[in-house]
Amino acid sequence: MFDLFGEMTAEEINKTAEGLKNEGDTENVYALAKENGISKEFVEMYLQGDIPALCDAMTAAVGKLDVEMGEKDVKAYSRKIPAEPIVEYLKQKAMEDEAVAVKIREKGKSLAGCLKHVESEARKKVSREKPYLADAVVYRMARDYYMKEAVK
């Protein structure tokens, strides 16, 4: 993941897209978008001048989560932790709150890291007497992972 252009914030994606567009390198604008989970439709609208930027914070966050769902680490965690409902929750939060979207896109944060955090926190709370956690508790753990400051 992020092998061609590297891990980027939404702002960095837009600056890179602008540079590529100004150079006439539309092929790499499409590659940039694909790497970041941004749809071809957005690329086409951007290249035609219908939208001022390739993405916003929310689109970039949702795209990152979509791309990360295909990673091996995430698939491995998905056997233990239901990644799909967590991702759907995070997407919804990103669409509702730009601050959450920005944090999801933050460098050093990843869906695999989020799932690892959720697993670690869940192990602290689950016991024989209480062998499960409510969905809302798990979702809060996922949100908290993204909202706390990244370790640099």
C-alpha cells in the first residue's frame, strides 16, 4: 500500500494531483487516486475542472479505509475482529466529522494498527464473566485509536 506515492494526507494528495495535472501527467493522477482509494469519477471531474481538488478530507479517509481493507494484515485480523463493521462505523464518523477524517488519514495510523489496538483493549475488558463487548464499546476503541496522537 502507498508504494508509488507514499502515505499522504488529503492536502498532500491534492498538491501532488495539482502538480501532476499541471504537467499534463493524467496517467499518474489516476494512479495517485487508485493508490488512495479515490474513484475514477472524482479524477475525471477533477481533470475536467468540475471540482477544485481531487479529494477532501472525508473522501481521502474513506478511500484509505477502503484500500486498507484489502491488506494482508487487515485480513488476518478480520479472522479475530470484525473489521468490516468497524470500517463502516469509521467511514460514517469521517463523513460526519472532518476532524475524524483528518485523523484517519494521518500518517502512521492504519486500519491494521486500529484493529490491533481494539484487540488489545478488548482483551483487557473481556472475562469469563463478561465474554463479549457491546458494539458501541468496540467502535469507541476504534475511534479512540485514530483520535489519539500518533507516535512519531
